Amino acid sequence: MSSFGELAFTAFGEQVKVADMTGNLIGLAGLALGWRRSVLTWPAQFLAGTVLILAFWGGHVPGLIGKQAIVIVASVWGWTQWRRGRRDTGQVEVRFATWTERALLVLGTAAGTAAVAALFHAVPKLSWAPLFDAYIFVGTLAAMYAQARGWVEFWFAWLAVDLVGVPYAYQHGYTFTALTFTVYFVLVLAGLASWWTKARASRPAPLAKGVTA
């Protein structure tokens, strides 16, 4: 287990840890599986979250640790949701969230971030950067929830978390997490395009004028 905390290599003058590299490679595989709507995305994310907690442990980054804890818990729930959906319809269905669902997701993320940040401010030893840690923690929960529900907006939510979380990880020495952002970004765009196309194709065709259902 101690080898996980050791250095794997040095890139561009930055030290890359074994656990940081391993967890992110598994995470990339999980994201690719999510793009393909494979239920195996959830075990992969579960494993990636476990490895990355080992990487972040002791690094005074509760937001990053909390993010992975959320990934682990949400992976179990997402696995059950996708398996149930595939059993009912033969495949994992994806769709666009309604405007109400989108609003609740954004408002819930904002309120949750404010509440967790207030907790971190009240107990300073929990976080050195309360707002960033709270946003990463709550934003990850929102993104994982949207993925489990099969919402296309999941990809936007995940990107919004990484736009803050990746520079934050780099600042705290988790270089491989930051370096993989480019690959994550490409996979997010590919996944978004795939889910968007699938969701549009699944929409019921509008009735012709004058035709009743």
C-alpha cells in the first residue's frame, strides 16, 4: 500500500504519484464507459474513487477527498439505477432534463455549496479553501446524480466541477490529475455529443397539425 504514495515519474519538472496516476487512468476508463452507456462505468468510477482517496489522503484537500467519497457512494446507487433501466428497456436510456429539473439541480448545487462552505468556515481545520472544497464536493454530487438519472446535462455538470477541481489539484501537487484534464475534456465532448444525439433520437415525434393522438 505504501507504494501508492511513491513517485511514478517526473514530467515537465512536476512529480507524479503512483496513486494519482493510477486513479486517474481508471477514471478515464470509467468516463469512456459512461460515454458508451455501459453499466461498467460505475464499478470503474468506484475503483477510481477509492484509489484517488489514497492519493489525496494527508494532502489537506478535503474537497478532493470528499469528491471521491461522493463518487464511491454515488457509484453504488448509479449501478442499481442503470441496471434497473437496462432490465426494463434493454438499454440505458438517456434524455434531456426538464427545465424544472435543471433549475433544481443548479439551485440545489448553489445551496449545498453555501451550506458546506459555511460548515468549513465554522470549523477551519476541515478546509484551507472552504468555498472551493465545498463547490467540488457538492458539484460532484450533483453531477453523479444527473448521470445516474441519465440526463444529458450530466456532462455539463461534470465539466463545471473539473474547471475548478483540476487547477485546484495542480496547485496542491496532484499533477497527473491536472494533466489528464485535456483527455477528460475530449471524452466529455465526445460523451456529450453521443448522449445528445441519442436523447434527440429518443424524443417522440411531434404530431402533424390537425392530427390527434
